[in-house]
Amino acid sequence: MNATVRTPSILPGFGLTLGFSTFFLCAIVLLPLSALVLKTAGMDFSRFIDVITSPRALASYRLSFGASLVAASVNVVFGFVLAWTLVRYDFPGRKFIDAIIDMPFALPTAVSGIALTTVFAANGWIGQYLEPLGIKVAYTWIGITVALTLIGMPFVVRTVQPAIAEVQRDLEDAAETLGAGRFYVFRRIIVPTVLPALLTGFTLAFARAVGEYGSVIFISGNMPMKTEITPLLIVIRLEEFDYAGAAALGVVMLAISFVMLLAINLLQVWGRRRMMVRR
Amino acid sequence: MAGPANSQELLAELATRPGHTNLRSTLVRWLLIAISLAFLGALLAAPLFAVFATALEKGWQAYFQSFADPDTQAAIRLTLTTAAVVVPLNTVFGITAAWCIAKFEFRGKSFLITLIDLPLAVSPVVSGLIYVLLFGLNGWFGAWLQDHEISIVYALPGIILATMFVTFPYVARELIPLMQQLGNDEEEAAITLGAGGWLTFFRVTLPRIRWGLVYGVILCNARAMGEFGAVSVVSGNIRGMTTTMPLHIEILYNEYNFVGAFAVASLLSMLAVVTLVIKTLVERSGYRRR
């Protein structure tokens, strides 16, 4: 019986480690997540639809998705430039720059939230130059986008970096020798190689941005219908002790997470297959 | 093929050859470097400097004074306590999960890996919400817990559980690909030569995975100490009691106590810097992320 479940091995500890990890996984992750789903399943269906399609909820989806989409797109452009600079060029401080790319992973979101608000406020270091141009960053959707760009940045750079290193230099050189211009080489050799990584990075950054809470709430101003993201709406529902309402919105967020996870996995499979064909 | 007639033509031809730097490629190079630096400067460096500048706005004395506040000290203690419980537990989980996934072939393995990664995809607010639904007053175990006077939500256990959920995958994700790549040969040799399971793990496996382990643990720790959204939902924000450092930053900030808020933020920023330094040192030692 056991042999059909797993391939035999002389190494010990299979039962112990599998048992412990499965137990821990169930207790910490699966049981609480199923509580969320079951709580919502116990809700009246029409009430569920009312909650998740209320004007305030719809406005928050628009903001969360819109800002995350813009932030992830900005990251694709600048993330590519950053990754390119770090892989291809040598300049003083390159190693230092390479190390601080991961800063948003290590920096607590509350810290980046208050710091970005300070810098981009009307009297902040950067905000004071944007204000006369009529660009208000803090307490608008632009500020939210800036915060989401910061937390998504390392995802794009770290996914694209190895892909750029994979681009075969001799192919580029051959194309140039045959008379191709730099732009042609970029469009026909570099972009096709890096594309799966760029899309994966985009999806990772987007998935992280949609659920982000800590760095956004300080810079967003939190005006209902205007600058209120979906995670914040969940917190507000909880503070009103509307557990069912919070759970319904939570299920929407969870469904989005699953779709994103699926998209990321499919993109990675696609990217790997493309790599295989090229070799 | 007609070669270049004189040295000037030769130079002109060389300049068009691939790999040769000319004025345009040099300009493009410095333009791209400038764009990269400006992007990082505005998004990363400026906010980081702003943390320390604001914390020291009123001088060193005011900066150190803000740590004399008992509520701030309580927040620091709570954060350290939480990390001290969460990080070891998730480390043990990470090692056991990596052992069974990397060393054995069994059905449902990739499903297990997907489940371990799940918390990374869930919004922090949802991560907190699920524990409120489970242990809160109207939750599944709410009535039972109240009868037995056990508080989980709005107390330390809830904070620990939410933090554990959020940092759950960090060690396992680092160790699984590493151990898969290292293979089973050395462990199998040790077992064949008569070593027991524990001896094999501590003497053969552990030395080979130590850098990956350090890497996972420091990232897990940084996230555990800095988590905001999930902890904010379960903590109830009782000042001096259930506020971790990030939550205490929010309270001070909303009271316009900027020196206090940014002083606490400066501690967490230093933690982030130390994390990055250790991470870079680990990478220097030859460890490569997979």
C-alpha cells in the first residue's frame, strides 16, 4: 500500500516529516482559510451579491485594480531598465544598487508608507516640486500607485535579471554584423527572450499590489468612494463588527489571489517551454 | 573583399562593428544608468533618508527620548516576543517540509508545494481576517473560548498566529529547491554506513544547507517583525498591550508625533538594512537563490 503512494527510499523520516508538515499546514493555513469560505457560504446568496457589488465596494475594486495595473506597468518599464543596467553595464556602485533592490522586501510596509507620504506630501522633498506643476501625489490615487510601485519593484527586477543574462550575446552580435540596427536587435532578439520573465514579473507585482495594505493606507487619505482600497474596506467592515460583510469581501480577494497564482504558474510553465524550444 | 584603404577608414569601420563602443552606445548606457538611479533615488533612497531625517528633526535627545516612552518599549518587547515564537516554529516547519518534499517521491507533492506557497498570495488583511472569523466572538470557537476565558484575537496568541501565517512559506521556499538540487547521495551513504536519521541530518544535511537556512530565516524574521496588515486586523490596537512596532508607528503617526513615529520606524529600517547586509554576505559566500 505504502509503495503505491511513494517510491521506496532508504532515507528515514518520511512519515514524521510529512505528518508534521501536513498537520502544521492544516492548523495554520487550511483551517483558517476554510473558516473564511464557510462563513461566506453560510450567507444568504443575494446578500452576498449585494455586499460585493455595493457602490463603495465597486469603487474600491476599480481603485485597487487600476492602481495595481498602472504600478505593475510602470515596474515593467523601469524594472527592465534597472535589470538591463545591472546585468549589462559596469559602473561604480553597481553591487550596492543590486543589493538594495531587495529593500522593499525587507522594509516593513508601515515604514515605507509613512516615509513615502513624507517625501511626496505637498511640502515634502519631492512633492514640493510636483505641487506647482499641479500634480498632487499624496492623498490621491497617484500616491497609492507610487506606494504599489515601490513594493512591486523587486519582483520585476529579480524575475527579469536572469532572463537578460540568458540573452545570447553572440546572437546580438551576429544580427548586428548582418546589418541589424540596435532597435531591430532589441525588438527581435532581446524582447522575445525576456518576454515570459517580464510577464511573470508583471503578474507577481500586480498580485502583490492588489492585496497590499500597510504602505497604502498612509499615503491614500482613505476617502470613501475616492481613495479607499478594497483591503481597507474589509478592515472598516470588521471595525463595524460586520463580520459577514468583511468575509464576503475577503472571499473576493481570495478568489483574485487564486486566479493570480494560477496565472503565475501558467506563465512559468510557458516560459520554461519557450526556453526549451530555443535550446 | 576590398579592405579599408587607409587608417581613417579602418577606424570608421571598426566603430560599426558589434561590441565596439561608440558615442551613441556610451550615451545610451549613461542615460539608462541615470534613469535607474533616478527611479531608485525617488522611490527608495529619498523615503529611507526621510525616515532618519524626520526622526532626528528635533535632535538626538528628542530621538532617544522617544524610546523612553513605556508604550514604545512595550511595542518593541511585543515585536521581539512574536518573532521569538514565530521564527523558530516556521524554521522547524520549513526544515521538515523540505525534508519530505526534497528527499522523497510521493503523490500530491506539487499540490503540497502549492499549499505551502499559498500565504504569499493572500492579502495581509485577509490573513488577519481569517483568524478573527475563527477565534473572534462570533467565530467558530468564539463562544467556547469565552467560556474558558481564553483570548486569542486582540491578544498575543492572535498576533502570533497571524504572523505565523504570513511568514509561513519563507524558510520552506528557500530550502526545498536547495535540497532538491543537492540530491540524496550523501545522506544515503551515511545511512548505509550505519548512521541514524538524526545524526545524518545534523552531520550531513545541515552543514550543506546552512546558508540557505540562514537566508530563509533572516527573511522570515524581517517579515515577522515588520508585518502590519495581518497583525493590525487581529491586534485590536490596545495601546501598550497589543501594539507591535509597526502598529505603534501608526498610532504615533496619527497623533502627529512624527519624531516618535519615525524613531520607531528608524529601528525597523535598520533591521531591514541589517537583513540586506546578511543576505548579501550569504550570497558572497557562494549561495545562489534558485
